[in-house]
Amino acid sequence: MNFKYFHHHFRSERIILLLTLVLFVQTSFGQQQEFDFNDLSSFKNPGDSWRTAGNVFTDLDESNELKVVRGTGILVNDPDRNNGQDLYTEDEYGNIDLELDYLMAKGSNSGIYFQGQYELQLKDSWGVNAITSGENGGVYQRWDDQKPEGEKGYQGYSPRQNVSKAPGLWQHLEVSFKAPKFNAQGEKIENAKFIYVKLNGVTIHEDLELLGPTRGSSVAGEKPVGPIRIQGDHGAVAFRNMKITRFEKPRPELTNLNYKIYKGRYDKEPDYENLPPEAEGKSAMLTSDLNTGADQFLVRYTGELNVPQAGEYTFDLETPGGTGLIRVNEKELLSFRSGGGKTTINLPAGELPFEVIYSKFQDWVDPGLGLKISGEGLREYLISDQSGDFDKPVDPILVEAEDSKVLRSFMNIPGGEESQGKLLTHAVSVGHPLQLHYTYDLNSGTLAQIWRGKFLDATPMWYSRGNGTSVPLGSVLPLGDLGISVGKLSSKEQKWAADTTGRNYRALGYKLDQKDIPSFHYSIYGADIKDELKVINEGQGIQRKISVDTPVNNLHVRLANADKIEKLSDELFLIGDKEYYIRLDDTGREKPVVRSSDKGQELLIPLNSNITYTLLY
């Protein structure tokens, strides 16, 4: 493996000099530690394979090779060149949320060990279909040399789906980790847990209990705290935007909880002194499951809230079919409000008077009482039971792509000119068994988005009355404000058309081949266009061929519109913030042009016969 340094010119406004390696930011949930990678001072004795960089690229044709631009802001590992060693944080952690971006070289392998014990695998798994615990996002196996061959590895967990991107593209990881818990004698009483792991916006693990350390653990025996350890002896990898949020504050607990039940409808709080309860007693926790035998009632809980540590706390009360109220330390946090609500207050330490009221007056709604508490250094938790079906979940209507699938629906495309995105009313989504899919907009002849992973959730479209939309189930790449794919430019300075208005655009539908793969047809500027898309290279990309039967002067294809487009070679371009590649396969000897656009830059090429290119993602 080789690292190559080269000079690269940056826009001056994009260079931000930071003076410290680690920033601490107070949030409403915990103390957030930000690693800006100006140097390596927050790590213990970093080996020579680790360095900082200003930018980094990979070569899709070379294994374990990264090209590095000198600078800061990115952490890079080069194990083959400098005897790779694992990297340990100076700090040790218990309950945390970890968030970062990482970038793999081709064929590379790394991992993140939580508390130095539990490995989440990082690997180039681009286009891999048979995913295991050893692939990207997997929880690595535990290991026992005493077991028979073939059984030594056990309790490894594969990701739910493979949403891994191509080498050289930034991938986003979010992990919520719960540390193991020990009693006063040092005995483990609760296992560690991944509350969730999200890769590129998709949940790949959830509520996953870790019964013990994974193979390669560097610490003897589980402990309440430990460092973050990044594997450094396997392959070339880069990191940026690393954030750790600690959750170390002890939970407030309810004690001496009593309840009283009053039957009837209460739109406001009654005078309890002159109203005898129908029932009363003690309770171990807040619940609406008190067998009241009535559709309309009010339940009043009183007790003490034991707050071990002073600070700011947020209370989130849910009271379906009615209203609710919270008082803590004789202060009213929520007045009678339909459905409950959320409020924040500073509380002193100690045993504080506590009161919750739930008034249910809608006959047709099932009773339910939910109360969650969170705060600075305190991960949100449920202090009530889970009685009540707040969200009324339904069985999802999922569309799988065992073979080619075509589904017409409305589709919400993220981003766009407005932050809320854009609703396509004539969307055609095409699924492929290699788990790379796309949405095509018949209204503009535009490739709107691609995604990797599972195909579609059609529940919003088909459940009950429905709203006509379907939702991608994988990691979605919106393709920006493309406007139209084929346009006409009478000069180099002419702006690209934002839509089909005045372009004589007419959608002609699509045709299916023998494998049910569609080709799209439309006319624009008097030219007849055929647009063909197919998944190639074991699901590594989507190849697109745009053909014109009746050429018109000055026709162009807009291949990309992004804040930044970097030319890596005559045929390969890196789009946006290392979001995807465009590879030119057959241009008919036409030359691509990168020019400025309202969004930043756009990639154009003349269209005289046909253009073939591939989106690698």
C-alpha cells in the first residue's frame, strides 16, 4: 500500500484554522467532545502510521492506496508504510453516542472498538451481496480457541442490510452505546449494548446486547469505562467530524408513588379536597393500566423524585386521548394540555415533591401514559411503563426486489432548492436484486435519486386511505437540482433550464424489455430521447445511456450539479463532498465541461448521438 502526497488548490473561504484539537460543547443531552484532528494529542502514543491531512482521495484501481493532501482536519492511517498500530483515545468512556465520517481505500479493513472491547467492523464492502458479521457495519465475532474448528467464532452480528458506499466516498456512522453495568462488588449485572447503529442514515443494528468482548479485545475483562480504539494494522482508512457525547449523570428515580382515580370527564383540574376518589393505592411506577373500567377518568400520581445530581432536566409527557400536567418541587411544568408536551427545568439535588395527572376524556382512544426524562449528560429514558399504543403502528407493506421491480408512486426527494425537498408526482422507482435502486421523474426526464439497500416501503401509499407516496428503505443519494437532463445551450454562458417550461417537452412513457427493465422515452426541443439505466458490476453502479434519434443543434446532457466537482482523470469525476463518482464510458468523442452553476458547479457534455456514463456509489 502506498500513500501519495500532492498539492491541491482550495478556495480560501473553505480553509478554517482551529486552535485546539478537542472542543467541548454543552448540549441539552450531554457533554459533547469534538475531535477536529489538528494534531494527534488526544490519543495515547500514536504510532507513525497515523497522521493528519487536509484532504484525501483513493484510487478505485489500486488496493489499499490513499492519496493525501497535506493539512489538518482529517485523521489518516497508513499501516503498510509505517508499521500500523491501533490508536487509543486518551479519555475513557462509559455510555456514549459516537458520530463520525470515515473513508475506506479499496479492499481496506479497519474497526472501532468501544471501550477497547467491542468491535464494530469498518471494511470496503462495496457491492458485496452476502453480508456477514465481518463486513462493513458488522459486529465482529467473539472467539474461543477451546471450541472445535468451525465453531471458534460465535455471536457475531451481520448488519441488517449492506448500505456501504464505494471506496473514496465519505460514509457516516452514528452509534449509541450503553456500557456494561457493575455492582459494588465489581460483578457485571448488565451487559453492554448497542442501542442503535446507523450507517449512512440507515439503522443496521438496534437494541443489540453484547454478551462479552469481541475477538481482538485489548483489555482483560469487561469494565465500566474504556477508551475508543481504532484498528490501525489492517488497511488504509480516514476519519473526520468525530464527536463523542457522554452520558454520565445518574438517573432521577420515583419513590413513594401513590395514585388516586376519579371517574368522569375532566377538562380542567378538579378540587381534590371536595372530590372523593373512586380508587386509590400505591404503585411501583407510572401507568395508565389501573383497571378503571371507565372510558373517561382522571388519575393523579403523587410521590418523590429522587434527583442525585442538580442540573437541567427535560420532561416529555404523552397523554393520548386527553390532557396532562406535571409538577416538580411544587412548580407546575406543564399545565393541562392536550396530548401532553415537553418542558425543561433546573432542579436541585434531593428528594423533590412530584405530581403527574392524566385526564382521559376521548372515548375512542386507548388510554396511555408515557413520561420520558433527559438532560445534560443524561440519555433519554422512560420512567413510566409502556402502557398505551401511542403511535398505533401497522404492519408495513414492503416491496422487495428479488427481480426487477417497477413501481409508480409519489416520491419525496430530499434536499433540492427548498430544505423540505421536492414531491415528484410522476415518479417511477426501479428496484434491482443487487440492492441498488433508482427513482426516475417522468415529468422532466430526470434521474432523481439512487439508493443502496432494501427497496421500498409502500405503507404510506397503500395503508388505509394512503397519500400516494412510497419511501426508500436504504441509504438515499439525492442527485441535486438537476432541472432537466437534456437541455439546449446556444452559448457557453447560457444558464441551464430549471424545468421543462417552453422546451416542448412531452413524456412518452417507458418500455420494458424481456427482463422487465424499463427504458424511458420523451421528446424535447423536437428531439426524441431514449434514456436507459441498468445496474452493473455486481451492484457497484448504475450505467446510463442517453440517445437521440433526431439530433438538434446545441443539445447537452447535464450529468451533475453540486457544490463541488473534482476531476480525477479524463473519465472520472468526484461529485459534491465525496458523495459519488461519475465515470464517462462512451462520449462519442465529445469533451465534458465543468462550469459554474447557481449551486456551485455543473458537469455538462454535448449530445449528438448518444452518451454513456456510470454513477458509482
